[in-house]
Amino acid sequence: MNFLLETLQVLLMSLVYSLEAFVRLFIPPRKKNVSGDFVLLTGAGSGIGRLMALEFARLGARLVLWDINEDGNKETASMIKETHGARAYTYTCDCSNREEVYRIANQVKREVGDITILINNAGIVTGKKFMESPDSLIEKSMEVNSVAHFWMYKAFLPAMIAANHGHLVSIASSAGLIGVNGLADYCASKFAAVGFAESMALELLATGCDGVKTTIVCPFFINTGMFDGANTKWPRIMPILEPEYACRKIVDAVRREQVYVYMPRSIYIAIILKNLLPTKMGVLLGEYLGAFNFMAKFKGHGKKSK
Ligand SMILES: NC(=O)c1ccc[n+]([C@@H]2O[C@H](COP(=O)([O-])OP(=O)(O)OC[C@H]3O[C@@H](n4cnc5c(N)ncnc54)[C@H](O)[C@@H]3O)[C@@H](O)[C@H]2O)c1
Ligand SMILES: *[C@@H]1O[C@H](CO)[C@@H](O)[C@H](O)[C@H]1NC(C)=O
């Protein structure tokens, strides 16, 4: 295409997309009907994984639940049975183990069928200063929080591509967008998760596979227990999110095919400021907002003060 024509087309389409985005502010896109979908969730045995499973079950989707914790996972399935009368398929799987992922994925394909919505949600956190973090935990964080996503895509994406239909959801973190003092290995793993999901979305688009959608979720702390003890200095601007709220936001975003989901909304501002402000000023503001002390009193799972 000639230069002038191509530029003109881009200008025109930019205008169209800007208008579309503006209209979307007032009329959000319709939520898609997921009643025919097969939803696979990793880390479905607790926290927001469990809540998302219940929400998708309420919407009539068929659920495939994966967790390394068999008891928690079974409990989620029985909650689904009790509240929605639906059967959920449970599989005990360590999704950081590639061979196990492939083996159980084949079992799912035989016993349930092709997955149309894949939610990479399983995650762990070390919560120590980097130099004090055991090597094994650092490796594990990378394996569970990001590398596992590679194998999950390898296992379930081919069927989505063949049908040109599906949805890939990455439960990353705001720690996948901004570095945090005391969360170095976690941040590294979540940055990787964001980069992977974003790149794969582009790879799919570039190959014309526009029916396979991507949603990348970057929440601040959620009150599930995983980050117990972590604190926020200004809860008005940076609230610790309630799990039910986070879950509702995520499921809505998936149904509206929203690509990026940051919460609370102040994360959008934080990202802009990080890239816009002089570095020293960014650090100053971060410190003022309490970002240096998020992890000072971290306890995490199992060591609850209550
Ligand atoms: N809680 C927060 O503050 C917060 C904030 C931002 C993002 N996130 C992310 O949200 C996701 C869910 O977190 P949550 O708060 O519900 O935590 P959670 O600890 O309640 O749930 C995580 C689940 O993942 C499972 N899991 C851990 N390792 C696994 C493995 N190797 N294979 C399979 N399953 C495994 C656990 O058994 C658990 O059921 C995580 O990816 C987390 O990083 C959490
Ligand atoms: C969703 O689709 C199913 C089957 O196609 C249909 O039975 C159901 O009524 C739809 N639900 C809504 C809310 O439109």
C-alpha cells in the first residue's frame, strides 16, 4: 500500500477507535454468555480461584478445577454442587511440573473435552527480602507464577486456535507492572506473566486468530490470606481489595473481553506516573504512598495473627 493511503487509513481508524472507546465509557460492551463454555481454573482450591469457579458455575459454565491442594479443590467442587447443583471436574495437579501438566491436560481432554476459557490463577509468594529468600522458593515462584503458563498454553491453546474461539486469562498482579520492595522474586515472576500473556495476545492477532481473546489481570493486594500482614498506608487510594469484589470485576472483564484489568483504578495512575515523572520524584511519591513498607509486616498464609 502506498504511504499516503496507509497513513490516512491509520488516522481514520484511530479516530474510529477513539470514538468507540469514548462511547464504551457510557455503554459498556455486552457481557458474553458463558453457559456453553468449559472453564479451567488453576489454583481453584482457595481464594479468588474458588470464587471465580463459583461465579462461572452460577453463569452456567462447565468447570474444570486444578489445584495442588486436593482437599481445597474438592471443597470448591462440593460448594459448586451445593449452590448451583452442577458437577465440577477436579484434578490434582502441580502446574509447575511440565510433565504433570501435559499428562493431566490429556486426561481433561479425554474426560471433559476442549477448554474454551483458561484461567491461569495459581500463584505463590515468598515474601522475604531477596537475599534472604531460599533459592528453592525463588525458583518455585518463577515456575508457578509464570513458567507454568507456558505449559498451560501449550496444552490448551491448540484447540482454541483450531476453533478460532477461546479466552486466555492471566491472573498476574500490580506487582507485574511496578517493582516492589520486598517482593523481588514475586515481581519478576508476575512481570514475566504479564509479558507472556501480552506477547501471546499479539502473536494470536498477528496470525489472524482474532477469536481467541486475552485478559490480563493486575490487582493490588486482595484479602484472601495470601498476603496477610501486608499493609497499605492510604487505604482510600490503595485499598486492600475484597475477594468478592475482585472476583466480580475479573469475571465481568472476561465476559466483556476487556484486555487489561487493573484494580483499584489508582493503579492506572501509578503506571502513568512511573513512566512520566523524573525517577527521584517517582521514588519520593512511592515512599510517601507507603510503597516501601507494603511488605514490612507480611505474614502470608498459615501464620495468621488472628
Ligand atoms: N491475594 C493477593 O493480594 C493477590 C494480589 C494480586 C494478585 N494475586 C494473584 O491471584 C492469584 C490467586 O491468589 P489468591 O489470593 O487467591 O491466593 P490463594 O493462596 O488463596 O490461592 C492460590 C491457590 O493456588 C494453589 N497453588 C499453589 N501452587 C500451586 C501449584 N504449583 N499447582 C497448582 N496449584 C497451586 C494453592 O493451593 C491455592 O489454592 C495468584 O496468582 C496471586 O499471585 C493475589
Ligand atoms: C445463554 O445461552 C444458552 C444456550 O445457548 C441459553 O439457553 C441461555 O438462555 C443464554 N443465557 C442468557 C442470559 O442469554
